[in-house]
Amino acid sequence: MPIRHYNRDVEFRQLRYFIAVAEVLSFTRAGQKLHIAQPALSRQIRQLEEEIGVQLLLRDRRRVELTDAGRAFLKEARAVVDQASHALDVVRRTARGEYGMVRIGIASGLSSQVNRVLTEHAKRCPGVELQCRDILSTLQNEALRERSIDVGFLRPPVDSSHLQSELLFKEQFLVFLKKSNPLAKRRKLRLKQIAHEPLLLNKPSVSTGVYDKALDLYKRAGITPTVIHTDTAPYEEAGTVLVTSGKGIYLGVGAVLGHPELGSGVAVVPLDEPDATIEVHAAWRKNEKSQAVLAFLNSVRRVLKGFPVMAKGKP
């Protein structure tokens, strides 16, 4: 109950003292429980009664009893003490990062790895609300700067002037091609084997890092691909149709083999080229003060740091 019902001079400890006496109806036993001398405890209860102007306890040499007012006050005092204890617990948990909210941005193909972090963090900090959104890597820098998310899981580039980031792991590039293509049976593919295939690429606005790295791999191999820009990812339904209809092949990354839209007509084969990987980072604002965010980042490090390079789309 709101504390305004009581005199403003009533102390929190006096409520605890009164509850202890009222529960055992003995100043001696209550004093032992509270580790306070019986005369001092009696004096505190008398002061409480004087402050509120009501007798709470009837006492003589043989017994202690609650008055009607005392019974009503006991119920109210317990509510106040319980609420105060809850408030203190929330404050302490918040200071340890165990209470609050963390808003998370997840780039395409990273959900399985991020889910491992969420599961671990929920066990460690069940009082933290975790909100997740699918956000393209290229857009996460702005989302972090504008404070619409607190932590981003993304591929480069990362705005190092405003954000901090840590490398979590590297993903292997994969080739998406028709299952009827003879090359689909290979365990791995070199770029020279697929150089004649039109290259389907998501526009750089989706993921600048993946776009630039894919073209760089071709450049290093001395190949100039025929590029067809698309608005869809290889594991989305429209992207699957482009591949199965023979429009071209995709180079992509991410844990996509189990994606529901990746139909039976598409094969995924690892790309066997030097440095055919791309980094995945966790990013957050510089000088982050939220203990909930910092505690979540500790869970990220615990679960994902040193995560092995993904092969064949397996998490």
C-alpha cells in the first residue's frame, strides 16, 4: 500500500520490527530473530505507535496481542515491506544487467547463431526482455546510430566512427545453382568452373559487404562476370525461382540450407577460393552505458566468439 497512509516520520525498520513482533507475539523471540535487545525493540514499537497515534499491541508481563488496528496495520506493513524489497531487487538486478530490455537487429541468414545467444542469455538473465528485428546489414549502422536497436548482428561495413564492434566468426561463400546443373553434384566449386554462368547479386543496398566481396573474388580470379542485379536473396522464393528457371547462379552466405523457401530444385555448394569468407560482427554504440546491453554482449562473446567458419550452410 502507498506509504502516504502513514506518518512521514515512520521508519522502514520500524515496520520490520513491528512485523517481527506481530508474527511471534513475543518481544523476546522477535528480538532474538532481529538480533536486537528486547528493551530497544520495545522502545522502537512504542515510538511507532506514537508516530501514527494508534495502539498496535496489547502487552503485559504474560502475553502480547494485536489490537484490531494492529491486525490491519500488519497487513499493510507487510505489503509495504514486500514492495520495497521488490524495488531493491529490481534496482540491484538492473545494476547487474539482469533486468531491462535489449533491442537486437539480425541480418539475413544469421538467425540460427543469434538464437543460440538468446537462449543462453534468457537462462542467465530471465528478467531481460529481448526484442529482435530482421534488418539488412547495410541498414543496421543507421538503426544503431538512431537508437532503434541496441545490438546488431551484421556483415561489414561497420561505422567505426560511431560504433564499436567485435568479430564473431566468418561465413563461407556458397554457390546456389540448379540441381539439374552437372556442377551441382560437386563437393566444392571454383569460380573458373562457373565463370560462364550469369551472376545473380542482391543490390549493394542489401549488404554492401557481401556484394563487394563477391565481385572482389571474381576480380582476384581474373574473371569478369555477367552481373544481374536482383531485389531478392537466393533463399527467398523469388530468388529460388530465378535459379531454377536458369537465370543464373547466386553467391551467398548464411545458414540457409534449412531455409523453408530453398526448394528441392536448388543445390548449394561451398565456394573453394582463397579467402572466400566474410566476417560477421556484433556492433553497438560507443560508450554504451546500459548494463542490460553490456551483459547481453558478454553472452554474445561466451556463445559466438571463435565460432568456426561455416561450411555447407551448417550452423
